[in-house]
Amino acid sequence: MTLDQLASVGEIVGAIGVVMSLAYLAIFFQCFRYFENMFYRHKKGYLDEEVWTGWKRLMLTYYSRPGFQTWWKHRRDVFSESFAIFLETEKLDREIATYHEISNLGSP
């Protein structure tokens, strides 16, 4: 199974069991809480635009993954409305490779 396939929450449950899937869900939550914090730091002017661009690309790359989309449907309401709208409307300005693509996992 590749990392891209594991990006789906349902596949995580089937592949590594309930306990590990709960760990992944906790990581998703912490990751998006940190992203929300970076979003507000940027809004307050605490992040240089160049630094913000990297954070924005990272969070939008994660957000675009099918597993995160599935998770987001169930957790959107615990994040601020402005952050939720940002994630749902902002578009990546360039294609960002997945971890699977950059690590050549699954190659013979």
C-alpha cells in the first residue's frame, strides 16, 4: 500500500487498525490547529509574506488530499469560520509533490 492510498481515512482504518487510525486523526487535528495558528499570525501581520507563502502551500497541499477532505467534513465546525473559508476557497499557486512522489515509495 502506498502513502497516497493511506491518505484516505477509511483505508487507514483498514490497513493499520483502529488504534493507529485514532493516532492519525489526532495528528490531523494538531496539524490543522497549527495551520490555523499560522493563518491568524499571518492575518495579524506577524509572518513575513515569504514565510506565509510556504505555510499556505503546505496547508493547502494537505487539505487537498482525499483523507484530509474526509476528515475535514467531520471536524470543520471546531475551527474558526474564517480559517475554514480560507481552506475551502484558496487555491494552490503551483503543484506541490506528495510525500509519495518525492520519496519514490513503492518503486521496485
